[in-house]
Amino acid sequence: MPLNLKETSSERLERAWRKEQRRKRKLRTGAGTSSSSHSHSHAHGERTKRRAAAEPGTYDAAFSPSEQAWDPQAHLRPPPAEEGDEEADDESRFRAKLLDNLPLDDPDYAQAERAAYVPSRWGRAPGAPVEMEDEGYAEWVRRGMWARTHAAEVAQEGQRLLAREQKEREKRVLRARQLAEERERERRREERRKEREQRALGEAWAAYERGWARLAALGPESAGWADIPWPLFAHPSGPAELTEQGMREFLLSPAHSGGKGARERGREALLRWHPDKFEGRWMGRVRPPERGSVREGVGVVVRFLGPLAGERE
């Protein structure tokens, strides 16, 4: 059974580096003619032979008894650049500079090393170095280097962000409290308005009942239109103001006659306003010049009360 060896960080970096170099060479030679493409292929073969002869083994790059002393970061560096390949030289110098700025005890270095050997089945946090492309990894290293060299600025910016967030939270809390207080004031105003309305309705019904008592106390031919307790909140000036809507709102108001429905209230009112009963008991107290308008008003009230008294609950 073949062994499945885990790819090391040095092997991964070397493979990515070679892939990038191949991509750059293709970009440089893509616009050339077929003859230049042929010469490039020949030169590329020569460079490949020279690189194969010049490159040491992957694992010997970190330590060689015949060369320099142990270099703990050698396995992270890309292989040496080809002769005459200036872009590859720049890339190698850039990567070496990044790695040289990451000490062995640096948290970013430790995270990068540790992430390379964590099995994928254990899961990694989003943005782990092992999952980054070359450009993303370089930017990640740059940010870490900048944060270490500008620790005071980073701390100050963090404090400013916290202060701004705290101020925003305070504003939101204040705004919510103000809205709640305004809703509470509006609720209380509405309650007071309804209370005043109920009191006014109750007072109007009480005045209606007192009006019948005053009418009973008057002598013959001493009452006029204004002395009749018409079933409205506001006293009408003539029969035209005795509207069905006004009488319904007054007689069926919840401010009086609690527990009685529309049918019962209509029947009680009809006992007072029935034409025969009104004519026999009250018309003698009305002055003769006003009896015509009073009879017309009584007819309007009776025509409204008839259907109301027959309504089903």
C-alpha cells in the first residue's frame, strides 16, 4: 500500500513559486511570434536543466553538513532564482524579506506553521494562512508587521472605535427612551380626552333627564321650543337639526343606561315621545305659536325611534 505523505510548507511554497514563475513566463512570451516561441522553449529547456542541476534536495535546503549552519526558516524560502530572471530574483528577495521579518516566537509565524499541519477534518477558522493565496498571505503578513510596529496607533484606533460605538449605543438608548416617553404622553392624552368625552356625554344625558323634570314644572302655555328636552348632545334650533345620526349617538352612547341595548333604549324613549302621549301630557304646556314646530320635531323623533325600538339585539 503506497504511503500518502503530507505536503510540507516548504514543498507547498516551492510548488506555488514554480507555478507563479510559469505563469509569468507565459505572459511574457504570449505576444511573441512562433520563432520567438521556439527559441523561448529551447531557452526554457536549458534553464530547466540548469535549475535541476543547481537545486538541492527539498529537505537538504534546510541543513547541509558541507554548507552553512542550520537555518530554521530555510524550508519556508523559495528555491533560488534562475540566472537572468530579474522578476524571479525580485520575487525571491520579497519572500525572503517577509520571512526574515517573522521571528520564530512571533504569533503570526507560529500560526502559519501550526495551520500547515492541522488536519482539514478538524476544521480551521476562516482566513487561516494555509487557505490563503500568495497575495493574500503576503497582505496578511504585511498587516501583522504593521500592527506590531504601530501598536500605539492600533490601540488608539481601537479606543476610538470603542468610544464611537459606546456613543452610538447611548444615542440609540436615548432615542428609544424618548420615543417611549412620547408614546406614554400620547397614551395619557388620549385617555384624558376619552375621559372628558365620557364626562361630557354623561352630563348631556343628565341635562336631558333634568329637562323633562323642568318641563313638568311649567304651567299651561308657558313652554317653547327651547324648553323641550330634544334627544341630542347640542340643543337644536329647529326640526331640521334633528338628524338620525345625532339622535343615535346620543341615545346609544355608552356613557349612560349601562347594560341596556339599542332596542330597550329605543322603547323607553318611545314611551316619552309617542305622539298621543306627548300631545296629551306635554303639548298643553307649549305656547300656541310654537306648537306647530314642536309637533314637527316630535314627528322626526318618533320616525327615528320606531325602527330603533324594533331592532334586534
